Amino acid sequence: MAADRRTRAAAVPDLDWDALRVAAREAMTHAYAPYSQFPVGVAGLVDDGRVVTGCNVENASYGLGLCAECGMVSDLARTGGGRLVAVACVGGDGRPLMPCGRCRQLLWEHGGAEMLIETVSLGIVPMREVLPDAFGPDDLVAAAERPSGQGREHRSEERARSGAPRGSEPVIR
């Protein structure tokens, strides 16, 4: 496993990951986490060389809290947009922390399959390794270009070939 991590890390372009982690740790110091006591910071390198950051911001209505990645993506938009190239996320102890599922989707949208992310167990890898078969803007374009109903017929045909019982197609209302 360690050799596998080294191999992946060697394939990473010459980025200053230490500086990205430092920026994430600094952002984490601004987190508002009075309920969980779990501050999070994130930093992303943009394709034009900028570094954007974010921290988590909790709310008494727990479901309304914002993850650090949400703040970083807002910072990306606020400072001129662009594409994320690499992202480092850290927890309160300053060590790498894996973004949640919702945030992985945000990162995919603003960085794509080749955006590099530091993970807890895999080291530095492209997003396609942590969010395989991701849904993104290209899927919406492809769906809009298909004739009406084509997607559902295709799913029904696949289900029939797989031996799934007739009538087990999902109901879409």
C-alpha cells in the first residue's frame, strides 16, 4: 500500500502541497464550529495560480451548516472563477480530511476528473478515483440532447437483460 501511495504521489505534477496545506490550516482557524467543535479548512489551487480557501460555518439549525469546500467554491467564484487544479482539506488537528459526498460533487463541478485531491488513505489522487462515475454538467447536456424518454427505455432494456423482474423499473413522478 505504501509503495502504491508513493507511485501515485510521484505522478503528481510539481505542486507545492505543503503551501496548500498551510493555506488550508490558516483557513481552518476562521471556522465557526461551536456545535461540533470540528473546524475544517480547505485550500485549492486554481488554474491561473491563485489559491482559494474556505472554512466550515455551522448553524444552530444543523442542516444549514456550510462545509469548508462550499466556502472555497464561493471564494473561487468571488475572485474570478476558473478551474480547481488541486485541493487540500484539513481537520482541526491539521491532518488531511476527506471531503464529504456533497463536497466531492462540488469539487467535481469546479475541478473535474483530473483535479488532484489529497486523501486520507490513497494519498494524492485525481477526483475520478474518489468519485467514480460522477454526475456532472456533461450529463445534463447529454440528457438534453437525447430524444424524450430514451433514457428510461435504455434502463428498462438493461434491466430486462440483467434478469430483473418485469415491473421493477423505478417509478418517476
